[in-house]
Amino acid sequence: MANPARFDLADDSVVVVVGTGAGGGVVANELAQKGVKVVALEAGGRYLPEDYINDEWDSFGQLAWTDTRTTSGDWRVARDFRNLPAWIVKAVGGTSIHWAGASLRFQPHEWKGRTTYGAVPGANLLDWPVDAEEMAPWYDKAEAKLGVTRTGDRPGLPGSNNYKVFEKGALATGCKEVHTGRMAVNSVEYDGRQACQQTGFCFQGCKWGAKWSSAYTDIPRGEATGNLEVRDRCHVMRVEHDDKGKVTGVVYKDKDGAEQRQKARIVCVAGNSIESPRLLLNSASPMFPDGLANSSGQVGRNYMRHTTGSVYGIFEKPVRMWRGTTMAGIIQDEARHDPSRGFVGGYELETLSLGLPFMAAFMDPGGWGRPFTSALDSYENMAGMWVVGEDMPQETNRVTINAEVKDDHGLPVADVHYTDHPNDVAMREHAYAKGIAIYQAVGATRTMPTPPYPSTHNLGTNRMSEHARDGVVNRHGQSHDIANLFVSDGSQFTTGAAENPTLTIVALAIRQADHIAAEMAKGNL
Amino acid sequence: METTETRARPDAGAAAGAEPAPRGLTRRALLARGAAFGMTLIVGAGFVTARDAAWAVEVTTLKPETMATLIQMARDIYPHDRLADRFYAVAVKGYDDPAKAEMVEAGIAALDAAAQGRGFDSYAGARWEADRTAILQDIAQGEFFQTVRSGLVTGLYNQKEIWPLFGYEGESFSKGGYIDRGFDDIDWL
Ligand SMILES: Cc1cc2nc3c(=O)[nH]c(=O)nc-3n(C[C@H](O)[C@H](O)[C@H](O)COP(=O)(O)OP(=O)(O)OC[C@H]3O[C@@H](n4cnc5c(N)ncnc54)[C@H](O)[C@@H]3O)c2cc1C
Ligand code: SF4
């Protein structure tokens, strides 16, 4: 940080970015690179590779968002993890510290869910106001930024033990599209970051910096321009506006618990799909009694988390799945849209490994006795995979304000309500059967269809739409109602697609920064 | 935990026996009562210790019998035959706390009552794991069981000392990751 910028609280020429994860960290840096002055406010602290801990619970304690949230709905998470609907990081860099790095483009038809899938009863499907062709150059930029393997001229990663079991089973069951993934994990040195050492704690923050995270790439680069000031441990409580309905800045609690007001020309909200709608809803005012940017009533609605689940297989001999990258490979054969399977949309299968402590917590939450422990006794002989498929947006799956429960700042917390759509259930069943068949083809002596974990992919609660009545933001992530209020994170997703979301979040953020800078230059913002 | 102490104490059995037996129990009586805890535990005055005296938990607020039953309950919830009792003892020793004692004593009393409902003298007096598991099923929806079970998820499985027994290797950064240490060494496929 040659030149850390310091902006005045009263400086109303800055863009304020709330949150510094995949979306916020990228939008902040991209704006700073274009000469735009940015103040990024991050609720969490600053941790770098030397601080990350190769220990699941210690790392969770260091990085995870554990401020109170509540849950409701039929999903099992509401029963097993009442106050932990989602697994999200609270730190400079956000959940890009925890993520595994799987970086996939949407398939072209997935930008047009409503058109492709038709009217699905109970689902609130909508086409994105952008498409594959328009997004292609932004994906190129995102892949180059993240150093995604198997894109550009970047080679793939080598296959680990967990991958080899997965690949053999995949090929034996007739899958064709199986490889070690497109990963934001360096297979060779790239962009000043070294190659992956197969350490195996990708979910705990990469201590080698081999995996991309905004924490040690975009953030420090933005700061080096002298245009970006990151204030950590600053929790934004509400966004304020003037009597013309333009946002004027944010009120936040600083490191010392003091309330501060940062003026702004533009505000970009990027707190992840639970905190971003919470912030907009908590910012309700006499002029906007239902919360900011909420004339459609869609803020907080259409919460998506992907149709997930895991399959673990136990074999006669050791696999030692924890050695090497956490997501070591992918099967894409089922990612297509093929309603003959009994559901719309598709899913990816990706290897996954949890350490013993997390396996105990997540394999069968609430489980006990010999059925549970005899599986763990074979931990060394386990292989694992994760399902990530498109879940249906539903209006009733939503983030709301729970006025009865307050956080440490005295703010009402978010309640996360989720119930599977029948399409989600059918897809998960199909994926479990597929995963089980794959492991049985390699001689698994036992297979375990494991329920979804607290959400790692949180999407859709401020969705993009062509028309203001259908969603919260337009094709640039700009709110329909308030021209200088943007949403820059995964909550913009109109639909979830089958792919892990972060590459798309980053591509949208790069594109949004380009748009904001251009509009500022034209004097439109 | 200020109120409890757990460590390997080679002399713990002797110490327990040599104590002035505040509850009026002779060493012989202790052993006789210990026999009720048929698995591996002997209850001493203020101590719950392994039969071979390899370790001991000092209890200051809970009845020793309660702690012994709790340790047995912990094992029956997450039974791993290769894990010694001391790991279960470590996992539940935090319940020997004045703030929790009432809840635990009541919970164990209810567990014993459930055992009696199935014709056993007490929970620990049921000699087959399957019998004890059936008794646990009777209370499994209750708050006490759920508290103990969920506490064990981290209390037991986050003890680094047990990881090698499952093959799990833990921290790997300091060893340079697995790039040269077998990330792809599978040889049976
Ligand atoms: C274990 C794990 C593995 C994953 N693996 C993958 C993967 O392989 N591929 C993939 O594509 N995705 C993966 N993900 C998902 C990915 O991490 C997220 O999709 C992505 O980080 C979301 O970006 P975001 O900008 O929406 O939010 P985040 O990255 O979560 O950033 C939000 C930030 O905002 C801050 N914040 C929130 N509210 C406030 C406030 N009021 N004031 C100030 N700051 C605030 C938070 O502290 C946080 O730092 C994974 C996630 C997890 C947990
Ligand atoms: S396996 Fe590779 S990417 Fe994952 S934490 Fe280790 S070095 Fe980083």
C-alpha cells in the first residue's frame, strides 16, 4: 500500500461500496483503477494468507459471519442450524476467502430461464436482461483476473486421490465431460501468485495465495492506486437519501462502535444476498416505507441457494480425500436442460472433501449412534462429491427483517426462509442416484446421500429485471428506483443457473464498474 | 474450565482410593459400586477414573456417578471402539459446572428413569450397547439429549489427539501441503 487513500466523511464525491467480497472487492478495485474515488466499508477485519488457519473450526471462528440470523421454512438447515442459514465470511475479501474456486460460465440458455423452462408452477422464473453473447467479453476478463484453469492458455490442475475415484466412476457410468475443473486456483504461477501446493484447506483461506481471493488481489491493488480506502470493521447500518430520492451516503458503526456518516455520490451494496436486502429493508424511510429500491416488493424475495447435497462413498481401501484441493474435479454431463429427467435446469457434480471435524458436523446433522460413527470410522476410505444445481426462484423464499431479534448494533436481524420447490427435490433425488451409481461403479461398500449444508451460494434477493415491476435492479445492477444506488453482489441474480456463482458475480462487477465510470464521466451519475 | 481438571494421572486411582472417603465409602465399596459402571469406569470420591487408572476426571459439582453415566452416554451417542474413554471424558467435563449441574443431574436422572422403564437398574447398568441405545432413543427428542449430542460434535471430534485414529492428518501448510506427500498416491483403482 504505497499510498493509502484517506477520504473525508463529508466528501460526497466518493463511491461507497458496502462489503468487500467477490462482488464488492472487485467493483471497488475496478473503479479505483479507472480513477474513481472509492470508500469500501467492510464489517469484518483484515486477514491475509499468513493469518489463515489450517483448522476447520478455528478458521470458522476467525472468518465466518456469526452475527445472529434466524431461519424459517421447510429446509432442514432451519432445524439443524437454526442460527446459521449460510456459511459466509465476514472479513475484507468476504466469502472469496472461503470459496473453493470453481469458476464456470453460465450456459447460454441459463440466462433465459423463463423462456427456456416455460412457466413452472410455483416458481417466479424470469429471463435475465442480459445474455451469453453480451456477457462473453466480461467472462473473458473475469477468467483472466481470477486465473481460471482450462481457460485462456492456463493448464488444468493435476488430479488428486478424490478426483481419481470420481473420474473412474464417472467414466464407468458413461459420463463424458469429466475433468479437474475450471478453477481460480493456479496450476502454474500466475499473476504474481504461486501454484497450488495441494494443501487441502481451500475452504479455510489459501495460505499460499494460489487461489484467487479479493482479499489479497483486488483490494491491495485498488489501494495501491491511491483511489481506494478500505475501512475494516465498519458495519453499515443504513443507506440515506435526500428529498429527491437520491442516496446521499451511509451510516455505519466504526471499529470503536461509534456511529459515522459517510457521504457518497453513489452507493454500491455488496454485502452478500442476505445482508444486502437486509440493509435495503433496514433503510426504510417515510419516502420509502418498504425499504430502498423496493417499489416492486421484490427486495429479499427469490432467495436462491442452489439445489445442493453431497454424496460420500466409502471404499475398501484408503482414499484420503482431504489431501489436495477441496474441489478437485467436475462432471458436467447433467448440467444440460433436459426435462425428460423430470425437472428443468441441470446440475454439476464436483468433488468435495471435508476434514474430520466438519464431516462430523455436516455428514448427517443430528445423526448419532453406530450408523453415524461407523461411517466416520471409515473416514480415511471416503470420497466425496457435491451437487450444485439450479434451484427455482420462489417469491416466498425470502430474506425478511426479524424485528424481534437484534444484532450487537441494535439492528433487526435477517430471517432466511427457504422451502424446496418440487423441481429442486426431483433434481436432488436424480443427483443422489447419479452420485451413488458413480461410487458404486468404483466398488463403494457404502454410500451416503448427505443433506445440504448451510448455504454457501446465496443468490437472488435483489434480482435483475428488464422491467421495474419484476425486480430490484436493471441490467447494470443499478436499482430501478434510485439511479445512484447499485447492487454489486450475488443478490443481483435473476436465476441461479447450475454453475457456482462467483465467476458470474465477478464478471458482472467488472461490467458494472465500467458502466459506472462511464456514466460518471458523462455526468449522468 | 476452572472448576474441572482432566489430565492423565497415573496415580489418580490410588489418590482416589487414599482419600478420606468423604461420602463414607471404603475403597472396597467404591470398587463394588464401580462395577455397576460395567464398561471401563470406576467411580471414586470426587473422581471418575479409568479402570486402569490411566486418567481421571475430578468432579467438583456433579455426583461422580452422574459424570460416569455422562461419559458412558457420550460414548453411546458417538461410539468409536478405537477411542479411549478419556476422549469422551474430555468432551463432557465442561458439564461439571455449577451453572449446568442442575440440568445435568436432572437429565441423567431422567435417563436412569428411562432405563428403569425398560427394566434396568440404571442406564449404566444396561450392559449391551443396543439396550442403552434404546434407552437413549426414549429421551432423544428432549433438550438434554440434544444439548449433550450437539456439544459432542465439537467436544469430541475437534480433539486433535483423536484425528490420527481416523487417519485424518490435520494441518498441512507447515509441511508444504501434499504436493510431494501423496495427494495423488491412490494405488488401488
Ligand atoms: C465454503 C465455500 C465454498 C465456496 N466455493 C465456491 C466455488 O467453488 N465457486 C463459486 O463460484 N463460489 C463458491 N462459493 C460461493 C462464493 O464464495 C460466493 O458466491 C461469493 O463470495 C459471494 O460474493 P458476494 O460479493 O455476493 O458476497 P461475499 O463474498 O460474501 O461478500 C460480502 C461481504 O460484505 C460484508 N458485509 C455484509 N454486510 C455488511 C454491512 N452491513 N456493512 C459492511 N460490510 C458488510 C461481509 O462481511 C462480506 O465481507 C463458496 C462459498 C463457501 C462458503
Ligand atoms: S489446495 Fe491449493 S488452492 Fe487449496 S488451499 Fe491449498 S494451495 Fe491453496
